[in-house]
Amino acid sequence: MQIREFQKMIEAQYFERDSKRGMWKTFTWFSEEVGELARALLREDKTSQEKEFADCFAWLATLASQAGVDLEEAVRKYENGCPRCRQTPCACPFVR
């Protein structure tokens, strides 16, 4: 499945409801999913990690749709290497 196909699938399933909720409340739900992903990563629970990555991606897709952003176009930012140094792998100095 391509990114655009996934975003359209999520729109078909959730866009109307998520739009009624509004972007900021939807963002709050997205943030909660990121927290759940953090817990799964800390527990090193592969099954939970896969579920939470999927949930985060779905919530990100619905946020992008609400904002009018095509994720497939947006990620093209990285298709020529690091957006800053244009290298693969990134050759930028390590920054914390």
C-alpha cells in the first residue's frame, strides 16, 4: 500500500468523525498514541510496538488530512537524502 492510499483509507474510515472533533482534539489523541508507543518501546514488546506504530501512523494521517496535507507529497522532503546535508546516510554533525 502506498502512503497516499493509506491516507485515503483512513479518511474514508475516520475523516468525518475526526473533523467534527477538530484538529486540536485529534492532535491530543495522536499525542496519547505516541505515549502508548513510548511505553511499548520501553517494554520492548514487539507486538505492542507494531500496534502502536500503526495507531500513530493512522492518527498522523487523519491530522494531515484535516490540515490538507498529502503525506506522500510531504515525505518527498527526504527522497534526496538528508534535507540539510543531502547525504545518505546523514553527514550532519551530531546535535542533541
